[in-house]
Amino acid sequence: MRDYTWPSVYFAYLFFTLSALLTLFFLIRSWKDGYWGKDGEDVKYQVFEGEVKHGTERDEA
């Protein structure tokens, strides 16, 4: 009979390490891109700058 304890422990540690590294990667990346500063939420307002009114004019070609 084989002992499968160690492979599962190695897999668990590998999974936790990869999860922690990916978390740190995206944390640092979002910080560098400026999502954590005082102007971090300005990106969501860029969608509304054009004030496009949909449905008011029809293209009759």
C-alpha cells in the first residue's frame, strides 16, 4: 500500500503558494496602474463623458 499523503501536501503548498503569488502580482499591478490613488475611480466616469443618447435618432438609410 502506498502513502499518498506527501503528494497531496505538496500539491496543497504549491496551490497556496501560487494563489499568494497571483494575489501579490495583481495587487502590485493594480497599484502601478493607479487604481489605488485619489483618482482611482475616474476610469469609470470616462464611459459617460460623451453623453450619447441612444434611441433618439434613427438611421434612415
